[in-house]
Amino acid sequence: MVRSRLDLALGLAALLLVLTGCASNKAKPASDAAASSNRAESAFAEMGGKQKPPTNQPRTGSGQTGSETVRIEAAAGGKVSVEVDTFRVFNDTFSLQQAREQTLSFAREVALQRALPADVTINTLLTDMYVERNYEFDEQTAKSIFMLSTSAGRFQAEEVLEAYPVFDKATHSLSYHIRYQAEVTRLPRVYNSAYDLKVSLSNTLLRDGDRFLVSATANSDGYLYIFDFLPDQSVTLTFPTRLYPNNKIEAGEPWTQQLAAVVLPGREHSIETLYFVFAAEPIAGWEDFCSNLSPTDHALSGGEDSFIQFQTWLGRSDPSKRVEKLAQLHIFK
């Protein structure tokens, strides 16, 4: 979760705001992978001689992939219906909610990968979108967030047909089963070299409360949108907001904002992703996303429905007149 300090050009006093709130939709976030957490903590400790966080608390490992069955039906207009029946195995430090979120994320990834043409891979598309990669970059989280973009295909609808856990007391583990169906529209990969967005962050390995600068510079006039993808893969809006709705930026003029990192309650470490969208024309409907309602009342999740909401919103714009960039953050308590 990030909080923001807006630097106003007219000399107005800056106001620290929580920018990930939606009071009517509070939900418990999911846990990140232990392997990523431990690697990132070690990397953080090596930077500037800062102390490594304590590791005596139990960590959760990412779920191991089980078998999967996939059924694909193609329809007219490039639409593909994909049904995925799969499960993942977790150790006993995972909650049921965490197991569900990771298994659903995996099912979405499988659905999109199978819906794509054979010559398109998610890894190839990821290379163009992510900025500020450090050597602790988490590929699995990157893939999960990429599911929300429309660079390869657009999720028109999704439904969890069946979901249930199976506990194994002998191995202290649980396997979470999901049968998932999605309608995905294959999209031509459109890239217009006339549009470019340079994004930089002053730091991507952060402590709770650390402030860092985000800068975005476009090569043409247009409109900037920034979303925060929380650990449960839900979407919240960081910029613009109802308090600061003017999101037009000028060519060559850096847009700079100061953010403050916030660890979600109950976590020692989390991975979040800032998702930047620059469009030549305004995209309607950003007001419908969860955003800040007050500096103190904020949500822990944008809700599971925000997956399709973001897909629908992004689909309203012309892909040849926008560019998307993503930056991954590691936040420690």
C-alpha cells in the first residue's frame, strides 16, 4: 500500500493522503511467497548496511503446482472460452483465503496463456512493460499482475465454477482445487512508437513509512493514470483522485509525486506493483475505482471484482494511443 504527497505547482501546501481506500470494500489481503520474502529481505539488508528484519516468525512458501485440465473453445471475433481445472499444494502456514487467491491467480495465468496464439508468450510481453527491475525482481508476481493488462488478451468475463480445499494431516499441507472458466478475447499486439513514457522510482526496496519519489515523463501531451496492485491482486487507484482530478501532463515535463510505503496489517513483507497508464485521450470511468475516502479510512483490498473492472476500463481506450509501464515494490515492516 502506498500513500501519496502531491507536489502542487501553484505552491499549495502538500497533503499526505492515503490513496488506496474504499471503505465499503475492506478485505483481508493474501500472503506473498516466503522464498521471495526471504530473498528480498536479504537484499534489503545488504543495501546501505540496514538491519535485516527478524526471521524467527513462520514464513509461507508459494504453492506447488498440481495437475491441470484445460478445455478450450474458440468462437467468432477472436473470443476464446477457456475452462481450467487445477489445484495447488500449500504448507500449513497458509490460510484458506491465501490458498484460494494464489490458486485463482494460477488459473488465470493458465487461461490467458492457453488463449494466446502459439507464438506469443507472457514472458516476452513482460519484458517491454516492467521498469526499475532489481535483482530481487519476483517473476511470479510480475506474471500475476500482467494478467490484468490487455497487452495480449482481454478477459471479458470469469467465473469460479467450483472451489474447495483438501487437508492432509500427515504432511501438514492442504491442496486447493479450483475449476475456473473465462472468456478471453485475443487482441492484436499494437505498439505505436510515437508514444513513450519514462518512469523512474528513487527506491523499490522500502521500509514501512519510507518515502520515495515517482517520476513519469511522456513524449507527448496526454493523461496519466496510476494504479496500485495489492498482494491479493486487487486494484486500487492512486492517481488521479476526486480531490486531485487533473491528470493531464505535458510533453517533456516530468510529473513527480512523493509516495510513502505502508505495510499491510499482519505482514512482515509484501510485494506491490504500481501500474502506469499514459493515454493520448482521457479514459472515462476512473472514478469508479476504489480510492482514498479520507486520510485514515482505507481499504485493504480493491475486491476480487476489480480484476474485470480494470480490464473493462482499460478496454475503453485505443491501444494504439496509450502505453503501459509497471514497477514492482518490496515493502518491509
